Amino acid sequence: MNEIVGGHDLLLVTLDTLRYDVAQELAAAGRIPNLARHLPGGTWERRHAPGSFTYASHQAMFAGFLPTPAEPGPHPRLFAARFEGSETTAHGTFVHDTPDLVSGLAAVGYRTVCIGGVGFFNKRGPLGSVLPGLFQESHWEPEFGVPSPTSFEAQVACAEKVVAALPREQRLFLFVNVSALHQPNWFHLPGATRAAGDSRATHAAALEYVDRHVERLFTAARSRRPCFAVVCSDHGTAYGEDGYTGHRIGHDVVWTVPYAHFFLDETS
């Protein structure tokens, strides 16, 4: 990462609430072709989330604790605050002397921009202002939120405007929290109803919706220089498994998440 930071723009996309099993099934079935063509080997990496709900997981990720490979480690991290005794800070880790990655990147010349999605990014109160407050620039509109059937399209349009407004020489760290997977998501599946509610099938349909528009985001991210992208979930969610519904619980479908990182350039 020390060879990447400074020479590349950086993109972090959290597909909020996306389950690993659903993401992997859709990739294998060819149902998310735009995402799958960027995934190493066309498949998601199975990882463990650093938290079981959005706020906890993002606080950890912004401190450099991205989802951990779901196999015995230790696993060197891409980013880390300077911390005595860290066993996952390696030679290739980008180490910063600030408490979070966002300010660490700002300190080396990056413009840091947040495009929020779920309520923890809505800036409507103190709690919803903590995470976006880490960034030099943050955006949230009701159309970006979980009840909007066109949330991701609106977020992508915002990202395109952000990138277009930057001087070409300005390096960018762009973060997008995608709300479309989060409940309610029933409206992404044709024929589904509010009364029937959300299900694993509507969750999958929401990911297909994101896939239809994600290439616009990638095009914007790589439009000024090569871009290093991390795309992952912050946690999964339960749809009745073992009697559980939702997240902020210690179930495997919540803790197991899809992850990928890859380069975006003019030919990707």
C-alpha cells in the first residue's frame, strides 16, 4: 500500500448488510456481471466482519480493520494507525499517525469524501454525524437512504459530480456506503409486496440492482488516474435462520461477509 497511496485514487465501497452466501451465489450464477468481472477470479473472498452492525463495523474499518480473511492468521492489514505491538502491521501496510484512516489520508494530501447511505450517515443528529464527520466533505440526501428504490443511482450521480468538480491533480479518497441491500429491500424484486416484506430473494434482487449501476461509479473513480478499490460488506443479516431476523447479533450469516480489492484503470 505504500506504493499505492499517493499515486492512486482510493475507493472504499461498503455494500451495507450484504450477506456472503447471497453475494457468492449471484457471482457464480452470472447475475452480477459488472461486479464479478472485477473480482479476483470472478469470486468474492470470504471474510469476517469487524462488527455486527453498521456503526461498530465502520468505526473499525476507518481505523484500518477491514474484514478479516476467514482462515487462521495473522493477516497483514492494508492500512493501520501506528500502534505499538500490532501483529498485523507489516512492511507493506500504509501506517498513519492519526487515529483513523480518513485523517491519515488527508494528512498526505487526499481529499476525503463520504457519500452516505444508511441512517448512521444521515447527519440528522449527533449520532448520524460521527462517521461522516471524519471526512473533509460529506453528502447525504433522503434519496440516498434505505427507503429509496433508486438510492444507489442517486449516490452514483453524486459521486460523478464530486469527481468532476475536483482539480485533476487532487488525489481522492472516496467512500460510498450503499444502502440498497439494507431492509427494506422488497421493492427491488418484481412482484414482491410490502406486506410480504423482505427475504433472501429480495436481498439478492437488491444486489442485482446495485450491479446494474456500479460500473458508472467505477468509471468515475478511475477517470483521473488509476484507482485502488475495496468493495466489501460491513455485516450480513438474518432472514429467519435459527429463528433470527436482522443483525447486531452473533450469527454466522451476520459475521460472514464478501470482500474484494482490485485496481481500476482506463482499461478495467
